[in-house]
Amino acid sequence: MSQGSGPRRVVLVGFMASGKSTVGRIVAQELGWRFVDVDTLIEHQEGASIPEIFRDRGERHFRAVEERLTRELLGEDRVVLASGGGWAARPGRLRDLPRGTVSVWLRVTPEEAVRRAGQRSSARPLLAVEDPVRTAGDLLAAREACYREADIEMDTGRQKPEDVAAAIVTWVTGRQANNGAV
Ligand code: S3P
């Protein structure tokens, strides 16, 4: 594969609890690439949990750190990123990705997201509200147009993470074999 063509990194986007970390870890393992969960990296760098960062430093601060770290990671090759659910929700974000980046939207319904977040909803400050399904629905509706700009769209409701990951790996390796630009 010539330099500058074919997939060199994968970024998983989508709503909270859509399975970005679970699927991303499997995809990275299959491809033999590095896996990075951006939320976890932020927590390490900030020395605080996501809810603490939101509470003590504010969402603006969180978004600035998230933006900087994700941009740095998008400069790496052979990496799979599980982005934070809000990262891709900016107009044009997925259109402006560096060459060689495959973006994948993992779809989930608000009901399923809240169900999966379950008792750990306290770890997701945006869902720690009175009516999380309604909030998730509103947030998802506002973000959907941005998520839809991803190269690939996968429904996570009826498929196991392993199957979702396998489909992504097939897509990536197929493009590599064809030297397909992304
Ligand atoms: C957020 C999603 C979270 C985390 C933060 C904000 C969002 O990541 O970055 O709580 O705005 O959707 P996950 O998608 O990994 O839950």
C-alpha cells in the first residue's frame, strides 16, 4: 500500500453507550492496532473522573481537552479511537478528518442507551437527569445529522459487539487490499 492511501486509523463515533469502547477494543485487536478510549485518556490526563471534570471544571473545559487530545490521536497511524459521544456532534467534524481515517457511527436508540448505561448513569453526567430517555432522545435528535456524516453506519441494537467489529474489520481490510482512499 502506498503512503497516503488506504485506512490507517478508525474512529468510532456515536451516542453514549453505543458500544464504542467494546467494539473498538475488538477491532484494534483484530487489526493489530492500538486502541485508545478518549474518555479514559482524558480522565488520566486530568486526574479526575468525567463527572468530576464536568462538575468542578465545567463542560467547556472538558470539550477543550477532548478536542485537543482527539486531534493529537488523529495524527497517529494504526490506531482505533473510541471517541466521546459528544466529540463528533459538531457540524463538519467528520468531514474534516485527516486522510486515511475511517469513521464509523454506531447507532443506538435512546431507550437502549439508557438501559445499557444502567446503574452507571452517574458516570455519564449528561444522563444523570430525571428523565434520561427523554434527554437522550433530544440529544440524539440534535446530534444525528453530524453522526450521519460517518463513512460507515452500523446498528448495534440487534448485533453482538463481535459481529459489529467483524464487519468493520472486513470493511477496513477490504479498502486496504484495494488501496482504497478514505
Ligand atoms: C458525552 C459522552 C461521554 C463522555 C461525556 C460526554 C456526550 O462519552 O465523553 O460524558 O456528550 O455524549 P461516552 O460516549 O463514551 O459515554
